[in-house]
Amino acid sequence: MAAVLRSGFWALVVLVSTSSQSSFERQLSVQLNPGWTTTSPPPGGDLLHVRAFGDNDTLHYLFCSQGAPTLLLIHTNSSSSTVQVDWPLFLARNTSGSLKVEPESSILHSTAVVFSRLLEYDDVNDTADPTSDLFPPYELQNFTWSRLNLTGDSARLCGAASSSSSGVLCLQLSVFKTDGRGQTWPRLLHTANSSQLEVWIDGLLPRATRSRFLLELQAVGGAYPLSRVEVHRSIDDEYTPSIFKASHWVSAANGSSDVRSFVQWKPVAYRRSDPALEEATPCSHSEPRWQSGETTAAASGLVQAFDSDLDTFGLNVSFGLAGEPFYNSTKFLSWTVLVGVGSPPVDSFSPLVVAIMAVGLGTPVVLLLLGGLWVCLSKKAADSTTAYEPIN
């Protein structure tokens, strides 16, 4: 019986694993500074273009450090759509239309996420309330940014503030061909329709002994901007221990539940570069608020180049809650976010957990049935062998 249960367990694992795999895959092409013809890099920062195309559509990921770091995602209904850059106008940063997608009629949706400011405050009373004691913000458009460092389908960008003598803020973009999951915590689930940005602060000198930080994000969209955050709860923390929520910053058509694009994260950051459970710190977000599109375009060269006349919403992500260690304890913070089109991926139990639950719940039932069958057979056998005295 034990052998049967073991074989059944592994058969169930293989079955669930096979059924959970996706066959959808995109092809990726990576180009740094597309259309730039001189040997020296463009002044003011790089422009990365990752083209992820399927059978009948394309996702254009554009990641730029001209001004505030920005990720622009454009979804088209053509597998052959291209991006064209007018570099003189792009570098001038005073007009829209210097970055275009051809054919323009193929564009289904576009969303840009701008990492605009890093805010620091002195949490004297350990309340994690950032409404007061804010220091002058770090305007990320004024950071000195490195050249983009490309590794496969990932790109890393690091910058430093001129007002700080040490420390960096880095962003790493990863684009995916297929469904999968991040290798390090928070191990976000991704699809072929999403990208991942990891943001971290390393060694930035705090301006107080009880410093905490907030990161300001601005989302720029067309007809359907990212205007609301939905918090989804789960009973499973298998991939991100102690975290049972995920925040979805989404856009949707008016009166429709269909999500056009999203920014997704789990409410957790980490105080060390090699995340461990004891170094996890909760984070929270403010409600999205309308922002001036002109101000955002002035801060982001990529938004200005594509379209500056778009609706913009912004929010803050605050790291650390009352009672949690302050930034000074490690002088490091990392946070991970997904940006994609369609509905955000939703965590479910892994095949192994499903198999264990099935065996754990099914084994008692099987044993009960086998036990009842054995009792019935034993009773029948005993009845058939009973001898009776004849009655005269």
C-alpha cells in the first residue's frame, strides 16, 4: 500500500507540474540607443529598447536615463512594429514626437512608469508617519546616472546624488520570454507579458539617526491611466514568507473590469542584498493622485519624447512600519515591482503543495475505505466457514 501511495504521489506531482506549464513564448531582441550612429554614447543618458514579439503582437520596452529613470511599455497588435527615434529632437527634450512606433495605428496601449523622487524623513517618534520632518527630496532627474550595463535580457542602471558624498540608487530591468518566477525574494510570479524592476538604495548616507525613506512613482497612461490600487489577499506565503498580500496598480476601461496594464508589488522590502526573512521590512503605499503631465514630462526625457499630453497619477511607497529597524541599521533597501500588460499574474499553490495537500487529504479517505473493505471481507469469510448442527 505504501508503494502505491508513493507512486501515486509522484504521478500527481508530474501531472500538476505538466498542466501548470505555459506554452506561450516571446522572442526578444535587445538594442541599446537604437538609431544612434556615432561611437560615443548619447549625452545625458542611454535609451534601451527591448522588443518582445509574439505571433500577432509586440511589447516594446523602453528604459531610459534621460532625466528621471523611466520605463515605457507600448503594446501593439503587429509582430513587426518598430521604434523610430529622432535623436536631435530626443536630446533637445522640448517637444513630443521624437520617439514613435511604426505603424502608429498598431498601438493598442501604452504605460510609462517614472521613478521621480526619493524622499527621506526623520522618524523621531518611531511612528512611520512621513507627513512631517521631511528632508529636501532627492530629485532623481538630477542624479548622475551611469551607462546602462547589459547582461542578457537584463539591464542595470545606477545613479548618485550630487548632494551626497556616497551611496547609489540602482534599478535593474529584466524582461521575460516565458512565464516564471524570480530567483530571489520576493520571488514575484511573472509572465511573458511583464517585466521586472528591482530598485535598491545602497550606502546612501542618512541625514538623521532615525531615517526612513519613500519612493515616489508616477504612472503616465493614455486613455486608461493607472488610477487605482487593488490589494489582493492570499492564504499562501510559500514564495514570500510572512507576506499574504499583493498590490496591483491597474488601469481599466471605464465601466469595465478588463485591465489594460498594471504595476504589481508585494508589500515588503529587504534590508540586505541577500534577502533573508529576518531582514524583511513591511512597506505601504499612498492612494494614487492626479499629477501634472507637463511636470512629469519635464522630469522624464522619455515621456516628453513619446507624448507629454497624457494623464498622470502618482503615489508613494513607504518603507518600514512603526517598530521596524531604521534605514541606518544596514544602509540598504531593496524593493521589486512588475510592470506589464493585461491582468497581473496571481499566485497559486505550487504543484508540490497541491500534491502534498491531495495526498494528505486523500490518504485518510483511502485508508478508511480500505479498512471498511477489509472488515466486510473478513466478516463474509467468517460467516462462510461457520458450521451449524442439523436440527432433527
